Amino acid sequence: MPILVKVIGTCNLWLFYAYFEVEGESFKEEDFIAMSRIDDSMQNQIAALLRVINFTRTFREDTVPCEIEAGLFLGSIAAANNMDALKSLNITHILTVASSLKPVHTNDFVYKVIPGGNALLYQTVLDKEDTNLSQYFDECFNFIDEAKREGGGVLVHCFVGKSRSVTIVVAYLMKKHGMSLSQALEHVRSKRPLASPNPGFIQQLKEFEKSLQDQTCFLPVECHAPAFEGLKRMDQIHYSIENEIQERCRVDIYRKFQGNSALCQIEEGLFLGSLGDASNKGALKSSNVTHILTVANLSLPLYPNEFAHKIIEVMDREDTNLMQYFDECFSFIDEAKRLGGGVLVHCFMGISRSVTVVIAYLMKKHGMRLSQALEHVKRRRPQASPNSGFILQLQQFEKTLRG
């Protein structure tokens, strides 16, 4: 399949276009860079061109946008050019995070290109560690919100849909849903496994996370739980307590989105979800949920008089010993089923802590192996991803079950 690529002339550095057939063996950078008269700058540009060609061979079949959440999609340039797929997914807006990629269907979609204007190659947002992508976050968020507000959907893409566009989407989830960086990245990777922002973008996301924490947790005293009103210096608080405060502060943000939640049924009488699910009384009642098992530092049930509650106060950290609570969690789940009801097991995002408990329950009650239980849960809740410490505990639990 022929592709249109930019080629750099060796004389006056003028940009011109040429067609390359991407068939047969991949082009190798060393085939060109050995030319003695090409300076370092030219070598770098030619190397970039060759990477484009090789990436195109690898990802040219990546033509369907990945749905991250309702109205928000992530993908590659191939997905952005797939008119049929875009229309079928009700995508109305396209956010291009690379000004070297020009809009194709200008009469059919609303476009925004980052950065705007007619940027040349050296002015565009490159997938480089020193590219300042965070400066464009706000305008990207506004564009995404505009698409949703108008009842449509937005595709965020770069060339491969791996680094630049992923960074924007991860930042959006952090901003709009109060997710931590690790939670947002895990969620995106569950939908698009190749997602991998470069180290420079990861550092910008870490700085963005810190700025969000400063805004939502450390500035207004009334944001804190009453027990912490007298604390004036956050740097004197123990690490675990500081994390707890951050999680409690995110609760109010996350509950704004409770109406968008849908319970994931793992088996009859057993459901898995997030704080939003635990706050959605209509969905809980319609699913015959009578018991709620909270595996997080959320000590105040929202509906204490309408559901039976059990709270396991633990953090989503690799050194948290969650296995010690397995038996009491299993007993609570069995109690709900024995009484003819159902139980929702949840943490904050329904990604790590609650998933670990549900997987362990399936292993214990149905004799599943860890791999079988994890696969079963992921089929019903794709974002399920216990942290590495919990995986080790599940492996140890499996050994215990099998003697």
C-alpha cells in the first residue's frame, strides 16, 4: 500500500513529498546514515522518516478507534482516516496531536490540530521527551468536552496512537474523573494495550498529577475529612495518611460520575465495580444487590440503612497485605448469597483491590487457577488489573489452595 511521507532534500532542506511502497523488507536506518556527506541533523531527520515507514507497516491495520469511555476514543492515523468506523461510533470531533498530520474528512468532522497553524516539521508536536505537551492540556480537554456536550464523540489520535494521544487521554481522565496517573494509565492500557507515553510525557503527567492534588486536596481545609482539620503541615503527615487524604478528597469528584456507572456481574449474586457503582442506588436495587463490600479507605457508607456493609480499609499499594482479609471477605460474599441477595465488591476505581478479592473468591470457591479467574474477571471488566504486589499474593494463595 503506498503511503505519503515527507522527505528531506539534501541541498536546501526544502520539504517535498514522495510515495514509498511499504512492502518487502523494512528500510534500515544504517542503509542511509552511512552516507558521509549527510550531517547529524539530516541523519536524524532521515532516521525519523524511516521510523515512520516501519511504523506504518506495523500499524496500518490499526483502523478501528478504541473506546476509552462513552464519547471518548483513542487511535492511530489509520483510525482517523476510517470514515465508516468513525461514523458507526458516532464520532463527530477529531483531535489530532501532531500538526504534521492534516485533516482528511474536513466536511464530515470537527477537527482540532495540536499545535494549530501551518507548522513545519521542526515546529510540530513530536514524540520526543523534551516536547512540552502539557501546555496544550486545557485546550484539548475543552475540545473533548465540547464533543460530549453536543452529544457526539471525539477521537484523539497521533500517528501510531501510542504516546502523544495517549498522554492527552490519560491527562483527561486524571482531570475529569479524579484518577491517579497509575489508575488512568492502567485504564487506557486495558482498552489499548500498546499505549506507552515516552518518559518525558510520563514526567509531565506526574507533574500534572501533583498540580491536581494541590488543587483538590492541599489548598482548601474544608476539603479534608474532619479528623484532619487541625493539621496545618502536610509534609509532616505519614505517607500512608497522606495517601488516605488524597483518596478521600477524590471521592466527591468521582461521585459526580456515578450516574454513568454500570455494574459488572461476575457470576450470579456477585458484582464488581467502582465507587461510582457503589453510589448508584438505582443500579444496585435493580440488580438485587443487598450487600456492599468496600475494599478501600472509605469509612462512611453512602446508604447505611439500605444495604449491609463491610469495609476493609486498605490502600492500593504493592506492600499492602490484602490476603489477610480474604476469609472475612469470602464469608461476607457467601452471606449475601445465602440470604438470596447479591453483593457488590468495590474499591475506588474497581481496578485493583476489589478485583483481587473477587479473583481470590473464584479461586477458593470454584477451584479456578489464578490465570483462569483473572481471565474470567477481565472478560466482564476489561480494566481489571491488580497491582504487582497483589498478583504475588494471589500466586501465594494459589499455592496454598493446591497444597
